[in-house]
Amino acid sequence: MGVLSRARALLAALWAGELLCIAAIAAPSAFAVLDRPQAAVLVGRLFEIDAQVGLACGLLLVMMERRLQRDAAEGARVFSAELLLPLMALLCVVAGYYGLQPLMAAARAGQGDIGFGALHGASMLFFVIKLLAVLALAWRASSRGAAS
């Protein structure tokens, strides 16, 4: 397993860990110990940081996979799961955070056609899909390395 493959596996695992920490520890803990408005502000900030981390990790993982594919196939363009999974996660970051957050803010202010609850549900769905895609990528990247 080459250095780039190991770096890709490590980055995918770190990103998956960050997502799990937010979903399983940070967000529930914030709502357990803070007043709802304070918890919402804190969790909103966590999701803002997560979106920035997600853009960086997703783009790096796509670039790493393209490089690995180019080196392995001598320039052939192949869409593998290792390429599609970070692309799916990137789509979820863009749609789930950058697309829905402005709509959620408008819905909280009583504007827009879609209610806050529906937008929040859609945002959670994008987060779960992103989490599953990153977990699958981390699993596949580590499994590939173990098989080598």
C-alpha cells in the first residue's frame, strides 16, 4: 500500500470520526446541558465547521483517488466507488449545508414556502447520507490496504 493510499484511508477515517463525534456526542450533549437556543447556536457552529471540513476532505479525497486511478490505469478514466463516495459526500455537504441552511434561516424567520421542520429533516437526511458515504469510503480504503 503506497503512501497516497494510506493517506487517503487515514483522511477518510478522520473525516468519518469527525462526523460521528458531531452526530453521537457533540450535538446530543449540547442539547442535554444547554438551553435550546444556546444549544442551537453551538450546534449550528459545529455544522458550519463540519461543512468547511467536509469540503476540504471531500476535495482532497477526490483528488487523491483520481491520482491513484491515473497511476494505476495510466490515464484511464474510471468511476469507482472510491471516487463516487467522496463525490456523494461532497454533494451532501453542498446541498445539506450550503443549500438548506439559508432556507432554514428564512423558515425560522417565518419566510419561505417550506417549514423549518421539513428543511431540518432534509438536512438531517443529507448528513446521514454523507456519514454513510464517508464510513463506506473509510471501510473500503482500509480494507483495500489490508488486502495488499
